[in-house]
Amino acid sequence: MQTNSINDLNNMVDSEKYTKISVLMACYNVERYIGIALDSVLVQTYPHFEVLCVDDCSSDDTLNILEDYCKKDERIKVFRNSENLGITKTKNVLLSLAMNETVVFLDGDDISDIHRFEKLLHCKNLYNADIVSSAYTLIGSSGQKLKTRGLQLLTTKMGIRYTSFFNSPIPHAPSMINRSLIEDRGGYKEDYIAAEDYDLFVDILLQKEVIVKILPCPLYLYRINEDGISRSYNKSQIESHIKIAKKFILKELSTDPENFHYWNLSKYEDTVKIYPYSFLNTALNQINYIRKTYLNKYSVSSAERQEINDYTSQYYIFTYLCMLRNGIKYNQVIKVSALITVSFVRNFFLIFNLSTFKWIRKQI
């Protein structure tokens, strides 16, 4: 059932002077937050947009709140899936409803900075970019800012591509993207649970020559909400992430990805217990092997090389901490300590630098 017919969207008149944006919002059981999310859109300093909200059969009052907002502002269009489809299919529904080539995303429990659309679009036009994203701020259920820990967000062309070996190369939720990029590859794929964004960006980077820009300023507030539409897929998400990273290794390095296991060190707690020293040591060595192979394949600028080296250093530190924590849990401290010591000495000049120390300070 649809609250409004799709044909109603045809009545929207595009401005000849301004780029029209389609704001895509997948909503599921977010009655506590959807009003805040929509308010953050309606106060944007760039006002030329349509807002498409698809309710994925929420069991709370989300749909009623959406319809109230729809009555107050004609830019808001509300639809409801006839059955619960999940996040990936709902994203594809939103794409099919969008009237504009430029789309931005906003989860129903998140918040956009008041200048988000303006700054993303300015960057997109300035560089003729296909994808623009930004850093983000984590917030709790009550809106309080949380400590944002994690690896450095890479912003250079080759740095962004390099990230794909380890994580999604581009923050999806804060992004602004050309709709045709997603539609040309058949929309979001359902093969990778809770990792459809990682899969999307890896495919785009592998198949097309695109211009990607990532702004270092946080323009998106990402809520850690356990009841949301995509927050409870941890195990499946890990498995999906590894499959996507393997796909990238196969295409990027032309080597058998089944021989790589460095993800296991940080993603699976019992890895330090069930695998022997030799396996774990090889997995640690693979992290730097990927860096060296990548840098040998491409001609990179000094800034790109520095980003890649810093990211690899941070990934090592992150992996060491995960291994140490799990070593304590599974009574494998001696084995893990020996592995970390050998790896750190081997990669001393990569890891021991000012950039790494600055990053560590931010994590504390």
C-alpha cells in the first residue's frame, strides 16, 4: 500500500537554476527519532530537494508521524511497503521513486548537519564528482555525542581505493551520489547481508573511473540505535565484509583471496585460540604484503602514499589490540604477545611514527 501514488511525484517542478536533490529515507520503527531526522532536512541551507520516505511496515507509530510531516511540507512524499522488505530492497524501492539524478541518504534515526546538502553539492559541482561523502559523528539514543573511534578516513583517490582491502571505502549514509551509478549495476545487491554499501562502492571502483571526494568535516550524525533498521546483523555483516574484501583482492591483485586470512585476527574472537602460531603470523604479514603490492602496482603521490602507510599502521595497531583482548579471553596471552612483538619489530618503521601516535591519542 502507498500513502501517495508514484504518479504524484510527476507534479513536482524542477528548478532550472538549481540542482534538485532526492533525499532517500528508509524508515523502520523509528517513531522516537523520525521527527528529528526530518526536521534536520527541512532546515537545510540548501532547500531544493524532494524527500522520499519509505516505511518498511513499522509496528510503531512511524508511518503516522511521516504522514503528519507530509501534510505540512509538499516536498515530503511518504510510501509504505506492502510487506517488510528489509533495508536492501527498501533502498532499491527508494531509488525507483527518485525523480532526480543527485541523491542523498538519511536513515530514519540519524541527523543531517544544517549545511550538509549545501557543502556536499558545492564539492560535487566544484570537482564534477560522482560521489561525495563526509566524516560523521556518532550519537547515542538520547542524542549525546559519543567517542568516534576507528581508522582514519582516507580522502585521496588511491587512499580511498586502498581502504577497500579492509573496509567500505566510502561512508555510505553521509554520501551524495549520482543515482545512475547505482542503477547501472542493478541497484543494491542482496548477496551481502548488512554490507550492501561496501559491495556497491567496491563494484563501482573496480568497474568505473569515478571521481570521489570525502570531506573531513562531519556533516552527518549517526545514531547508535539497537532498534533501527540495520543495526543487528553483526555476524552476517562480518561474513559479508570478508567476502567483499576477497572479491576486491581477486580483481585488484589478481591473486587467490582464499589464501588471505588477516581479517580473522580482528573479526573473530576465537581465532587466536583455534589457529596455530604459524597461521596467525602469516595472517599478520599479509597486511603489509597488501600495502607493498598495491604501492608497487600504482604510481601514487606522496600524499596518497602517506595516507596508505598511516592507514596500514593504524590497522596493525587495531589488530594487535583485538588479538591481545582475545588472547586474554581465551588464555592465549603468551602466544599473542609473541606474535605482536615479532610483527611490531618487523614493521617498526611503518608503525612507529608521529601520525600513528596522534591517531592513538584520539582513540583514548
